[in-house]
Amino acid sequence: MSNANFKIISRGLPKKFAGIACIVALAAIATGSTLLARSNGAAAQAKTDTNVGTRLHLEITGGDPATPVEGASVYLRYLVKHRMGKDETVEMNLKTNHEGTVVVPFVPRGDVTIQIVAERWKPYGQKFQMTDEEQTVKIHLDKPPKWY
């Protein structure tokens, strides 16, 4: 290469480096601010998650002397709202223990649909409003109607 070619190439280099340096600086600033926002958002989300949930105790009984119903299927259904994107419906399927109880560690506050299906008992379903940190719901199942 001759000196003339070298001068032509070197004239454009400072402009290219300035543009690249500017782009790299903007990318670093944007990445730093998004990481800071994510860490602040995660901390805020952790605070709201612990404050907005309910620990739910369900006690399922049935019959005249109110005996515990063992092995009943308990279906919980609630809506989780998202700021961006679609809201999602969460469904849980649980079984009662030998004492007829189920403990759900976290249910968001708001409307929760509870359905219970147990062998030899009439199915049950109702919406409940979760408002407290810890809530107990007592449900009594009836005998099914007699079929003729």
C-alpha cells in the first residue's frame, strides 16, 4: 500500500470509532438501567407476593354426625392477572387427608372457586373471597339424592 491509500483509510477511522464508541456507551447505559430496574422490580414483587397471599385451611365433613371425609378431591381455581400478556387461570387438584383437611400454603387474595368431589357424597362448588392472611373454610357435604 502506498502512503496515499493509508491517508484515505485513516481519515475515515476516527468517525467510525466515534460512532462505535457511542453505540457501546448507549448499550452499557441501557443494560445498567434495565438491570437496576429488574432488581428493584424483583424486590417490589417479592414484597407484594408475601403480603397478598392467603394460607388456606379446608375442613371437609359429611353426614349427620359430621365425620371427616377422607380422600375427597379438592379443586381450587383462581385467576392470576399479569400487567403484560394474558391473564392465566391456575387450577390445583388436592386430596384430603384422613382428618378431612387440606392446607394450601399460598392462594392470592380475591375470588377462589372451590369444588369438592368425593365418592358417595354430593359434589360441592362455590366461590369464596380470600381476604385474610390465614383463612379456614369449613365445608359440609350432603348425601346424594336417592335415585329411583
